[in-house]
Amino acid sequence: MGRKFYCRQMRASGREFSNEDIIQIQRKIDNEPNISRRALSQQICEELDWRSARGKLKEMSCRVALVKLERAGKVRLNQVAAFPARRKAGTARRAVEAEPIRCGLDKLQPIELTEVRDRRQSQI
């Protein structure tokens, strides 16, 4: 806390960030050390009135800009929270035991090829 950043403005994600913007962003990061990057980007977009032509907050552009600002040494972001990998219900992997085929195709007749069009069909 209490870090001071003196820098020139910077362009990231199509937006020009002034020195004041960057200081304001760093202050928010310092004051809320447990804030998620999603919540941080929402608040920054609100405060800077950073919106698309349709009026929606440009949250993803903001998150990209935050990473670029950090890489440029303009801000110092908190660690990204680690989330356990999630799987969709019912997508457990099944081991398939198979012996290698050691004969010519003529011995395997008839052979049928079936086009797989979606994930459900591709499950063994």
C-alpha cells in the first residue's frame, strides 16, 4: 500500500489512460486487495464511464487493458485467484481398453463409417 506511480499516459484496449486514471486504478487495487478482476473491471468501467456504443460496460476490454498496464509497469495487480477446474456433469472420462488391430482391412469386413455431428454422438 502507499505505492506512488508516476507515469505518462498509456493507450491500451483502444482507450487512453491518463496518469490520473492509472493512479485511481492503482488506488482501487490497493484499497480492495481481495477484489476479483471481474469486479475490478466493472468498477473501473463505471468510474471511467467506459462503455460500448450500445451502452454496455467494456469489461473484457478493461481486463485486457489492466494486464497490459501491469506488463508495462504502470499498475500492480493482485494475484489471480485460483479456481479448481470444473467439469460439466456427466463428462467423466472413461478408459477404453482396446487391443491393437493386427490384420488387414479385408479381415474386418464389413466396415461402416459414421459421421459424428455433435458431442453426444462422439461419446464412446
